[in-house]
Amino acid sequence: MQSSHAAAKVSARFDDPNLVGYGGLEPVVRLAERCGLPALASEHVRLPVSKDGTGAFPAAKLMSLVGGMVAGADSIDDMDRLRHGALPRLFAGVRAPSTLGSFLRSFTHGHVKQLHAVARRFLPELAAHTGLLSGAESVAHVDIDDTIRRTYGYAKQGAGYGYSKVKGLNALLGIVSTPLSAPVIAATRLRKGPTNSARGAAAFVAETIRTARASGATGLLLVRADSAFYGADVIGACRALDARFSVTVRMNASIKAAIAGIDEAAWKAVKYPKAVWDDEGQCWISDAEIAEATYTAFTSKPKNQQVTARLIVRRVKRLNPGAIPEGQGTLFDTWRYHGAFTNSPLSLAAAERDHRRHAVVEQVIADVKNGPFAHAPSGHFQANAAWLALAALAHNLTRAAGTLASAFHAKATTGTIRDHLINVPARLARSARRLTLHLPQRWPWRDDFTQLFDLAHAPPPAVDKP
């Protein structure tokens, strides 16, 4: 590729009032309206209206924030991208960044909880209108994990040093997925940076499970988590809501004794087609051995909190065979052990493989951090908590749009969906009281965009009256 004209014969002017930088935002906003997001915001988000009107029209402000995030905004100032060219004619009620910043800073803890209520009701609507969680009626997974959003300076309320030794805010995420669909975010919590991972986890797990059930996960539901969430309260919350669990255990004396009691003949060799990352050894492994035993956890707790289930163990040799000189062997093998406590109905090999798929939550965290949650944009803690909840709404809405577009975009990252389907340049034309978006010729994802557009604008299905 090279320039077709001399530099002196090329110029640029920002003077066309009919151009739109995000042509794909129109069907996505239409999908949000069809699933009732503005109505949910008006019903559940109730902020006090001050003299400057900060708390007024929460639905319009919420839709502006979510729309900006879908288009790629990761800060409050970025919301100004919604006011260029013909976008004010394509969308009504777009608010200025300063207005949206004041709106977020007016949130209290109670108002953030109202936003969580909107998110809990919006995900089932998205699932009902799209194939967002296809197959959930048979098998679904809930994955729980937290992450640190790094912050800088001294102006962030709640920022501190957590388990990763990084200064920031702690974001707790509840993810729902199925074997046939990409993961979506069912619940969020923003916490202070030094917060212990397991703080409030039982109630959070219960909320995520209820949202997953409301979204169509009526069959087998398995909750997966790492060792930070290994506790009687978390597993009790799963059992109380008829959900299975698969949680990584901590290698305490009781677990070590249970592993030592496994007969040597019970270990089965497994070979991974794709290498698996071993946290303790900080290396990739391609083969290991697995076994299981019956184990009673939390024996120091009251009898009704003790749980007897399966302890699934994977072991890997500590020494790298490639480092052993040729012709020599080890005197005896030593092992690294990785255990999971579960009541999964799957076979040993399938349950161990299923537990390792908990890593899908890391993909979601990376996806969100590569999008709206690239920053915690405000100095106010509750404003950032609201921002995280809105980022989850935008993530799920973008995923739903991808599901309508094509099988490829149904599992693509939200960044890919933005590049292919949302950040599409368009020219807005009006004729006979109709708006037409003129899009680029030979756009590589034209058919996918057209399918999304047509489905988002299709008339709602008829409802049979009794």
C-alpha cells in the first residue's frame, strides 16, 4: 500500500454534518430498547433531583453511558464521541460528558445497588431475545473471580494494595457461560483494594446463581472458583440454591493427609492435547496423573456446615525430565499436587477437565479491562462502582449483538465485535421521513452487520391473547 497522490494534493476537513463514526451503534441501541433497558433504568434507578438536575432523567443518562462504552469509551471524557456529526440526529437525549460525570458522582451505595437490580433483570431479557446463553437449559457454568484494577495517584477513594501487591480497586465478577456460548457477566461488585477475595463472596455467589437461573440456566449449574473462595459459606450458598460446585482447595494438613491416603494404583495418567499452565511450578505441562478420594470438608464447623464430596487431585512431577542427563534417572519421584473439591456428577477425567475451564473467567476480565473498565475514571468510589456495573451492561449488550450477527461474532471478543460491527463509518440521509445509513462498499462483515440490523429492527413476535 502507498499514497496515491502527492502530499500537497491531499487535505482533511472536519466539515460533514451527515457522517457517523459508529454506524453499528444504531442496531445495538435498538436491541437495548427492545430488551427494556431504558424502562428498567426508569423503574429502578431513583436518584434525588437537585437544583442542577443531576438526578433527573436517569434512563437517558444510563443509555448514554452504556452507548458510549459499547462504542469504545473507557473514560468519562470519552463520552463526547457520541456527539459528533449526525449522531445527535440518529439518537435523541445524548448527554454531555460533564453531565454524565455529575450523574455518576451523585451515586451512593444504595443507588449502585439499584443499578445491580437493573443488570439482574436485563440479562434475562437479553437471553430471551437472543441466543446469548444457548444450551443453558441443559448445562451452565458460573465462574467467580476477582481482579485488581490498577489506579494511580492519591485521589481514588478506596484504592490500596491487595493480594497482587498492586495499588488499585478490587473488582469481583460473576460469570455465566454454557458449552455452546461465550461467557457473560451476571454480577459485579467493586471493593476496596485491600479487600480479601472471599469477603461477601457467599451472598455474591447466591446473587449470581439466581441471575443465571432467571436467564434460563434451569438444568445442571456448576459453580467454579479458585482457592480464595474455598469456604463453608460459599459452598453452602451453592447447595442451598441447588447448584453444584467445583472449588480449588488449599493445601492444608487435612488435604495433604487425604491425598497421601490415595492408593498408588488409583492414579491415572492423562495427556493434555494443549499444555496446561501450572501455577506452582510456573511452567506449562502436557501430562499428569489424576485420582480422586472422598473427603469431608470444614470439620471444624458445625455439623450442618460440613460437606462430604469428591476430592479430585492432579499431580505433576516436580523435576523436568528434559533436565535429567541422558542415561540417568531420578532416585524417587516427587510431585506437585493440585486439588479441587466438587460434587460434580461427571467422571473423574471430565470433572478435572471441566474444573480447569474455570480459566474462562480470566478471558472475561481481560476483555472488560480492554474495554470500558480500562480505567476507574472517577475519584469517587461509588461512581467507579456504578461505572463497573455499567461496563458489565455494555459487555453483555455487545455480546448479544454479536450473537445476532453470526456464529463467529457470538464467541468473538467484544473488541472484535466493536471493530467489525459497531465502529462502522456511515453517512446519514433523510428521505420521506425515513433515515438511511449509507455504509462502506465491500465492508468485509457486511452480511453479519445486515443480519444484526434486520433482527434488531424486526417487528416483535405476536402474542396470542387468551
